[in-house]
Amino acid sequence: MLLALLAAAALLAWRYARGRPQDLPWTPLDLGEPVGLFTGRKLAALGDSPARCAALLDRAGVRYVAVPPRRPAEARCGYDAAVRLEAGGARRIALAPDRVALACPVAAALALWEWDVVAPAAQRHFGARVVRIEHLGSYSCRRMYGRSSGGWSEHATANALDVAGFRLADGTRVSVLRDWDGAAAKAAFLREVRDGACRVFATVLSPDYNAAHRDHLHLDQAARGATGWRACR
Ligand SMILES: [Zn+2]
């Protein structure tokens, strides 16, 4: 009896794994699959393997150029393997400004977020396409909150992006600052893209977190290990 139950459980697990590999911790990441239970942790872990991250972007048809390494005097700042995303290819949403260096795991998560979260949410709430994600930048050699002591920001290694708003194909702008508590559709859209970002970024901080984030969504891929905590506020 016990053996039969174990066999049934194993069969179910096998079928589950075949159908939704993205829900299992040991399967390789594939940006072409829908976001699963372990997608976020796998994306954050890509920080240790830039070549594998770049290969995933290539396979998913995401266009990018490698950005030259940046090694400032402050040893806690800079990056070796950042990329600049290019419009076109598998991505139909542009970044504004477009010349922004991103650590590869941030770029990979951004592509997934656009496909799986931002585009469907915009269709649902506005019946429209998002053409631009407006941001406040990525790389900045500073500690958290610009303080003179304490932990270094993920921005110090281009491992973060601050998203300020979205531009739709009809010209409509959805702004974190103006619309978080604004009209129903825009406020609902912003919460939906915030919640969806939590599935692909290690850290997501929104206006719900504190006043410092009233005008943007902070998205980063802080490396906190396989069992590391994830922040979604
Ligand atoms: Zn930030």
C-alpha cells in the first residue's frame, strides 16, 4: 500500500516536472518559459555566471550589447559584465533613456517582466500596448539611501533599475508618482506590475514601502543565496 502511494506520488511529481519545469528548483532557467515558482531565484543566481546569462538572452532573442567593464576607485562599485538592451528583437518595449548599463540578471528579469507581467497588465487595464518604460537609472556608486555609511546599494553594481513610469502606444503616461493613488485603472496597473516584479526580481520596493520610493519602483537582483529572502514591498 505504502509503495503504491509512493509510486503514485513519484509519477505525479514527474508529470508536474515535465509540464512546469519553471516550478522546480533544479531545472535550468529558460527565459522562453512562463514565470514559475523558482524563476526569480534562478535569475538572481545568474550574477555568478555572466556567460550563462548572456546565452539566455541570446536564446530568448533579446538584443543587447556588452558594456565595457567599469572599475572605479571605490572597490565596492562598478561592474564587469553589464549589458545595454536594444529595442527590437524579442522585446517590443523600449527603455527611456535607452542608454543604460544593466547587470545581466536585471536585464534578463526585465525582459521576462515585460513579457509576462507588464504587457498583459496593460492589455487588461487599458487595452493598449506599452511602448516605453521610463526609468531613473541603474548604475550609481553609492550606499543605500545615499548615506555616508552602511550597506552599499545594488545600484553601485548596476544590479538595480528604478522604474518611474510607463508610456502606452496612444501616448498615455502612467506615472508611479502621480498615479499610485490616482485613477482606478492606473493604480491597479501599477500594483499589478509591482506584484509581478516580485516574481522575477530579488527586491522590489514601491511607494507602499516608504516615502523614498514614492516616485519609482526599485527593482534589483541582490544575491542572497539559494535560500535567501526576497523583498516585495
Ligand atoms: Zn533603486
